[in-house]
Amino acid sequence: MGVSGRRSQEVYDVVGIGFGPSNMSLAIALEEHGSSAAQDPVTSHFFERQPAFGWHRNMLLPSTTMQISFLKDLVTFRNPLSRFSFVSYLHASHRLAQFVNNADFVPTRQEFHQYLEWAAAGLRDRVTYGTEVVSIRPVTEPGAATAGLLELEVRDGDGTSRVVTARNVAISTGLVPRLPEGVTADDRIWHSSEFLSRFKAQDPQDLKSVAVVGAGQSAAEIARFLHDALPHAEVSAVIPSYGYSVADDTPFVNQLFDPGAVDEYYFGTERARDAFWRYHRNTNYSVVDSDVIRALYQRSYDEQVLGTQRLHFRNLTRVEEVRRVGDGARVVLRSLLDDRTQELAVDALVFATGYDGLDPARLLGEDFDRHFERDAAGRHRVERDYRLVSAAELTCGVYVQGGTEHSHGLSSSLLSNIAVRSGEIADSIVLRRTERELNHAPAATKEPSAA
């Protein structure tokens, strides 16, 4: 594509890759910036690989709740007056009074997903679904007109590709499901990210023995669901710790998820950062809400009273080997208590073993990624505004929403800080655009210096 062809094509101020909650929140923040500068709005567009909006659909289990307040929605901590708030959604759904009467600070996961769908519908002109950005590269053609531009190769659902041009990109492609080394998902071996669709594809009567591997919230919720949905089945919870650990959601500890805590972490000493992780991992990692723990323990105790135990907690146990056999799998478990192994035959095996973080290198490619600095551990260095630290000659911006726990702390990729984080990215994009325009304005039109 020549320069003349690019000039006839729109150059977006920012293109968002992925349209989950993080980039939805960014789209709203950019729109609300535009409402105060209607004569020169920030231009943006977002590309989402899924054919329609969806967020963790396979974990919308009955009676599951969010782990955050309804006020930690897409916008409220940044702009309580936004038309995209959870309260606005309740009002539009004619359920505001009923929600208040319910006197619960935490919505169900199903209702929060409906809220996100409602917000996504209000942004439909900003996003193209069923498309995937497969690469990002800087424009290398000579001339000032192309300085600081990025080309994004976008692949549509029919396999055709096109190029989109932007001054900035915001990468929010989500997390990648993690399975133990050597384990491959199939119709009987599942990761929690695909749980409901895999479960619904089975005849429940064929699932007489099932196992769930993991110690976190998803693992506990799936174990509870399977125990209730399969009253004829043996359900094993394979837990690497000595039972489930409770999530600490008490008020002082919850301050870790306040927007101000990001500054404390980002600008803190290495000793302070280490303390954040050492003392407070139990706010979010491999922990379970107390009501879910109590519900599972009560089920187990009731079975002991009745003498019909079918819910089994295999504590301090790890999966050593998985083999497909016929219509099921055989799992070799090793106890950390006595180092003995046990083989378990199951009709379905669920790994709630978490996710790997976002890595922008895949999209940037080896040649372009070399322009971005990394720390001693090989991780991308990230500015406070969530922009990758780049070589001096690059004026384009690559922002990341995720994969910044090492630089911004525990809440860097969580819903708790989503509204403020997206607002900071939007502020950065607007500020840098203003600076660029001032630097390129004719001398006569620039503001005189204050002498």
C-alpha cells in the first residue's frame, strides 16, 4: 500500500484489540472524553475475535456471584454520572428498586454479564466482531505523513485480510487457559474456561465419576455444581493445598484494589513490591469465597451423617499423569502427605488451573518487539499509563490492559480498577495527541511562551 493510499484511509487515534470489559471501558472513556471536545473527538475502533460479545460464559454457573461490588463496574470509579453504569443498567431494566430491596452489594455473575451485554450493545458502532488482529507493525514508509503510525493486519471471518492504520493500539486479548504440561483438552478433559459448553454436550447419565483439579474459586464452584447436577456421580476435588483457602475480602486488605494502590506499587521500592505479594496473594490467587467453602463442607458433612459419601476432597494431592482410556480418562494422583500414587478412573476431568497472562510479543512480532524494553526478568517494561516503554524514535503508543502485575500490582488486570485504568489510558492518548498537534503546529499559531 502506498502513502497516497493510506492518506485516503482513516487513521484512528487508537485501535483496540479485543472487546472484553477492559477495552469496553476504554471505549466508554474515549466517548466521554469526546463529549467535552465534540469538535475534535478521539477516533477509535475495536476488533473482537468472538462473533458476539461474551465474557466467561462457560462459568455462568447457577447462584455464582461476582467477587466485587456492583460499583466496580465499567465506569463508576472514574465517572459516577456515566450512562454506562451498573445503576443505569438496573434503571433501564426496571429493576433498580428490586435490586436495592435485595440488599446485596454483590450481583450474581449472570446479572453482571447481562449488564456487560447491555453496555456492549450501546457501543456496537465502535466494534467489529468476528475479526482478529494478527499482527502489528510500524509504518516504515518515508515522509512526515506516516511518522508514528502503526499498521494492523486484520483478518475477517471469511479469511480475507486488510490493513488498518492507527497512532496507538490498546491490547486486551484476555488470558490464555493453562493446562498442566502434557495434558491436551478434548471432549472428556476440560479446562474451566470451556466448562459449561463441554458439560452440556454430555449426557449426564454418562458422567458417573468426575474430578476437578484446582484450589481456587472456579475449582470450588465447579465441584459444587457437579455435585448438585449429578446426584448419581462420584465427585473428586483434587486440591494441591490442604483444603480450600478463604479469600481475604476484609476492608483494610481490600484497599489493595483501590486505584491509589497502583501508585503505591508502581513507584514503590522492591521491598514494598515483594511485601504486596508475600502478604496479600490470598486476596485473589488460589482462594475461595467463604460461602462456597462452607457450602461444600456442609454437603460433605451431610453425606457423612447419611453414610453415603460421594464428594471426596483429595487434599495435598497433585496430578502426575493423565491418559485417555475409552470414553474417559485415567488420572494418576500423587499425595504430598506420603508420596503414594493412586489411579482414578473418571468420565470427565476438569482443570481449573488458571491462565497465563497477556503477552503482546505475539502480536508485535520479533522484529517490532525488539523496540520495546524489558526488565531483568525478561518482562516488558511498562509506563505508569500502561504504555510499553519503547525506543526513543517510536512515537506511536502500544498500551496493554493485562500482563502488568509485575509493574502495576495485584489489581492491574482486575475489574476492581478497570474504570480508572481505562480513564488513565484515555487521558494519555488525548494528552499525547495534543502534544503532537502542538509540536507540529505552524510557529505563528503556537501559544506564545509566558515570559
